[in-house]
Amino acid sequence: MSTITVKVEFGGGLELLFGNKRSHSISLPSSVPTDKTTAPLNSESPQPPKSNDLPLPLNGPNRDSTNGPVEAKTKPLDVQYLMHYLRARLLTERPELFMEGDTVRPGILVLINDTDWELEGEGAYEISDGDEIVFISTLHGG
């Protein structure tokens, strides 16, 4: 299975939620599960979920209690999967400040290769090797 390396950056205070690290280089599989889990595909080792995350399935094929193994449905790596991955694997505190439902909270600007993600298809944008995804909080206390 091929992998895609993406550069992820956080600004406007969001880096505080991600271990105070502003820039991350992440390698992810080019095909990911369609069920919104950040479960590793067969060749990767599972990591325990953080609180408020759905449990990750065990390594290996999914099983149907009546028909045996079920093929995992996959899709190309997209920004929506990346957001769930970031929340499950890199976020260190306060997930409600990063995501609301299946998308980023209002007030978080997302740039894909320096272009507003709304022009690129938002979460459906298929990530290519070398893409840069930037999350910037525009919300400030006062």
C-alpha cells in the first residue's frame, strides 16, 4: 500500500491543542476506511483511542457474524479523514475546540496549499503527496 506525506500546520493558538507543536509531517495510507475511524489498515498496528473517540477496530479484516470476513470499504485519503486522524492521534486536549461534528469548528480557517478549502471541496478534497494543510483559529478571547 502506498503512503502519502502531508505537511500539517496549526496557527492562531490551535498549536496549543496539539502539544504546542506548530508543524507536523504526517505519512498516511493513500486509501483509508470509509467509516470515519482512524483505524489502521491491515499492515499497521492499532493505537488505543483517546477519550471521546470511537474505539478502533482490531487489526485484521472486519468480521460479519454470519458470513465471515468482510472486505473493508476504502476511499482515497481526504481532508475529512485527516481531521479525524488529527483529533484521534495528535490532539492533546479540548477536542471540542478543534472539531464540531464531522468538520472543524466555525472560526477555524483551513487552507489547502494556500487556498481556502471551500474552493477545494472542503473535507472531500483528496490529499496528494506533498500537500500542505493549514488550520488557523480566527477566534480570540477578549
